[in-house]
Amino acid sequence: TAGTGEEQFRGPITAVISAGVIWIIDRILPLTPGSWSYLLDPLYLPAAVAGLIAYLLGRSRRSSFIGGVLAIIILDLAAWGENIYRGIGHNPIILGGAGIFDATLVAGVIAVMLAELIGEVRERLKRGSGES
């Protein structure tokens, strides 16, 4: 249930794992739209991946949402830290700049919608076809 320690632990762990997977994907795939036959804008690909991973690991609407949203925020903070490490400048922390707010919102919505839709289907299949 939502109040258990496992549930409270699952959301942040999901976020860290999702952020790690997205960080690896960002290093492998090209960042320019139109290259490598992208079906999605490179800005929304991490959001879709975060939402999917957050659903798979979160298992509930709450953990999925927390995992998806925090994964994008962790990734934004990691990019800020990487810029400072590389000496690009002492930029202020701007969460949500350059479309990150959109990606954060999309990741949360995808995670919750997957949890809701697949969860409802699984519940109905468990109940059987006896109820209408």
C-alpha cells in the first residue's frame, strides 16, 4: 500500500535508476533531430524512457510519478554539475530550462497513465469476466 516503507523507498530508487539509464541513452544516441531516424524529438525521448522505466519499477501511480519526474530533475542537476566540472561556467541552477519542464511533465504523465491503464487491465483480468 501507499503508506508502507517499501512504497516510500521505491519512488526515489526508481528515480535514480531511471536517471542512470537515461544518462546512458543520452550518451549513446545523437542529440540532433532527424538523425538516426528518430520517431520522437530528442527532448521527449528521455521523458518517454523515464515514464516507461518509472512504471516498470514503480508499480504504483505514486511511485511511478515520483520516479519519472525526479529522474528528469536528477538528470538536469547532473547536466549542471557536468557543465561546472568541464569549466563551461558558473551557471545558476535553472530547473526546467530548455524544455526540461516539458520533459518532466511528460515523464510523470506517461508513468501515471501506464500505471493506471495497465493496472486497471490487470485488476479486471484478475477479477474475471463474471462482473460487469
